[in-house]
Amino acid sequence: MAYRHRLAALATLLPLAGAAPAQQVPATPPAPYARAIAAGYKALTLCEGIFAAGRSQAQIDATELKGIYPEYDAIVPTLTATVEPSTLDVTVPFTADLPPRRASYYREFGCVLSPIGATFQPLRRDAFPLDQAPAPANPAPWPQGDAGIAPRPSAALASTVASAFDAATYGSGTTTGVVVLRDGKVVAERYAAGWGPLIPNRTWSVAKSMAGTLIGLVRQQLDIDVNAPTRLPEWNKDDPRAAITLDQLMRMASGLHGDTAGSRTDALYFGGSTVSETAAASPLEARPGTRFRYANNDIVLAVRAIRGRMADDDRYLAWPATRLFAPLGMNHTTAGIDWQRNFILSSQVWSTARDFARLGQFWLQDGVWQGKRLLPDGWMRYMTTPSGPQPQGDGPGYGATMWLFGPKQGLPAGSYAAQGNRGQYIMVVPSARLVVVRRGEDAGAARFDIARFTADVFAARP
């Protein structure tokens, strides 16, 4: 009996013993570095959304800045941003010890982050008036411009496209835009409230497939052998990483170390670090060409190698706009750079659903546009052919910067896609002469089933 009394007494004390530490120990505040990254994320996203897309801060707070990386999701709403229209800057304080994070808008590159602790704009420029955001429509006819687009989808196709916006049929994400092309014509187009055909948002990893395309556009002029050592400027001939080839980088088979799944590059994307400081510093952890590991750094390094090969910064900085965006009429697309003028073509591109559709049609046409061959013959076959190690599981395969789909995913053989974080997709089905674009702002764990959506679009016979 005494034993039972002692147990009862102990039971009454245990909840108090467990509750006291929870009441007495305050929550650990976010580390200064996490606050700095969160402030950079907010400054960059607001800068692009306001100055390039013409969206309001309230709209961006409610959509683009919701459900971001969990380390920063709770921090971002606590940070106050200052938008400076006269200088086209956004600043976000994060600590009393260092200057605010700063993102500055440039017509050619979109917004560029200054490094943590900097008080200067990342690139020198005179302030200029921002005439209109987003940029106006191109009066030329589609596909070079925006005139003459008058889709008349069938009832079945219209219903399928509408279902992409219900946050249930194909997943719980937030669809911001859909464009469907058949034989190069816009057969369906729809946008969520607050979005439209001229409003860009971040491409995330769709930029990787843009990078693969851009490398193809200069392959012949630069005499590039994708199977030769990359010749990265930061790696001398004695560095074992110098043997990594451009092909291995484009196929995510570099063997370089990454701390996280996807080798997240927060310091580069949101910290104001540079490509040379971050991506080029990764050590080897596997023999190149023996392992598939999806990694931002592989594509960043491939593009860095092209800068070294060009040895002409003016030519390099004009490369995406003059070789790809302008020829295809992608007038609402900009490729972002770090403050030392390296393109961040693994993610930091802003574009519209229509510009995505133009790019998808360019791929479908084997790199030919308006009757002129721009990509070398065979380059699209190279990008869409698997070689070497592949992703594990039953998901899509991987080519050279392109995801490969087929019957296992419920799609015709030979289908392929560019895809990115928060639900960005360009799906191409060559056998059906079909391009399906879905833009999104999928928060947190939300996902969109692009394969099933594309299969349903195909079944609707657009």
C-alpha cells in the first residue's frame, strides 16, 4: 500500500517536473546568419515582384513569400522591408550590428543582391525611371510577340485547365498560370487572380534547362567538347576536380559534395555570396561520372566554365539575352547574376508562362525558330537522351539538364520537361506536338502532378 502511495505521489509531481523547463526556458532566437539569409530572400523576392512584375508587397507577402524554406519561413514575416522606388532598391534590416540586406533592380539582369554587410549597390548604375511594370506586351504576332492570341479550347480542355487551379485535382499547390500549345498555337491559357501573361515569377530550376540550351547555342563558336575537362578558372591542372567534364556537370554526375538534398545554395541565392566563393569550393566525394546527385552547383559551375571559355565579360553578360531571349521573343525574361557578374543559371531567372511556352516550342522544333536553326543539329537529342548514372526509383530519368518522362509516368515515350521549385514546369510531348506550361507558387510540401495533368491535357485532344 505504501508503495502505491509513493507511485501516486510521484505521478502528481511528474507533470510539474516536465512542464517547468518548458515554461522557464525561452525559445532560441534565430541565428544571425539565418536572419541574414531570410532578409536576403525577402529583399530579392520583393525587388523582382515589385519592380519587374508590378505586383504589390501585400500580394508578394501572401504568395511568393509563403511556405518558403522552413528555416526562414517563420523569420521572413518578422522582417520589415523598405521599398525605394527612386533608386529601385529594397532593403531589409536583420540585425543592429550590420547594414540591411539590399537588392537592386537592373533592366538587363533583374534584381541583384549585395553581400551580407555591404552598404553599396551590387553593380554601379545611375538611377533610372521605371516606366512600366510589368513590361508592356510586344505588338508583334505570336510567337514572336503577343498579338493574335485568342485560344478557343474545347470544353474538355477548358475543364482540365480549370482543374489545375482548384488546389485539389492535381495537388494542393497554387497554380498561377497555364499555357497549352498545339502545333505552336496557343490553344489554352488561364491565370490566377493577380497574375497574367506579362507577369514574371522565379523559374527556380527551370533555369537549369535554360542553361543547357544556352551552352548549346555557343558550343560551335567556342569549340566546346562536352566530354573534355571543364577547365574551370578556379581549378588548376593539379586539382582532381579539374577532370570533371561539362557533360558530367550537365548530367548531375560531377561527384562533388553537397550538404543537403539538391545541394541547396542558400549563400549564393540569398546570401549575396558569389559563384567562385561557393560552387567552386565544393570538394569531391565520388568519382566523377559514377553517381547521379541533383545539385545546383553542377549547373552553376557549367555556366562558370563558359564564362572562362569566353574570356570576354561583355559578351558573357549579353549571352542569355542576345542568344536566346531576344531571338525567341522572351521579352519578359531576365537572367540574374551575383555581384561579381556570374550568372546564377541554376535558379535565378524570372520569366512568364508565355515565355516558357516559347522556349518549350523552340525545344519541340529541335532548336529551330522562325525557320532558322539556332541550336546545333543534334543538341536537343543530346539534352533529352539519358547517359550515365540515373535518379533512383520509378520517377523520371535525366538527360543533360532535362527531365525525361515516358510510359512509366503515363506519358508517350520521348516526353521531357524542365521543372523547378514551387511548381514550375515546361512539359514537351513531341509525338503529340504538345507543349504544356504550368506556373505555380506551391508553398511548403504542396506538389503539382505535372505528368497526370499533361496526360489529361493530351486526352482532351487540344
